[in-house]
Amino acid sequence: MPTRFEHRLRTKSTLDYSKAVRLGGINRYKWPKFRRLQLMQHPTCLDCGAVAEEVHHLIERAARPDLMYDWDNVVSLCRKCHQNRHLQKPRF
């Protein structure tokens, strides 16, 4: 039987963070605080006005890692609008 700590390691958010670490070197301590503050300050989706659940980087992290924690480079979006923005973005 997994311990309480092992169970937390298997949660979806932890898996998302480990994926992000492989993709862009996310700081697992700084990003959750930054994300939480963004969603507290801007609780509604910029596109449709629904409750925001995601933080979207306007200039993607891979292109400009130095802008990862820049307040001017992020917007709050609901999941549906966040997915739509990623589907509309051209891939090179």
C-alpha cells in the first residue's frame, strides 16, 4: 500500500510538473506560486470570461525561457480556451 507521500507523487499535477521539467526546466517551487498568484489576480478567462484554470504563456517558454515568470507574458484561461490557443498556434 502506497504511503501518503507516494500517493501524492502519482497525482496528475505532479505528472504535469515532471513533464514540464523534461520540456523546459520548470522550477517546481517558483512556478506553483507564480501560477497561483496569476489565477488569484486574474480569476476569469481572458477569452470567454469563464473561471480560469490555466496560465498561458503568450511567448512560449521554449522560445524565450527568460520570460517564464514575466507577468506581461502570461494570461489566465479556461481549459477549453487554452487548448484552442495551442491548436491555433503554428508549429515549426
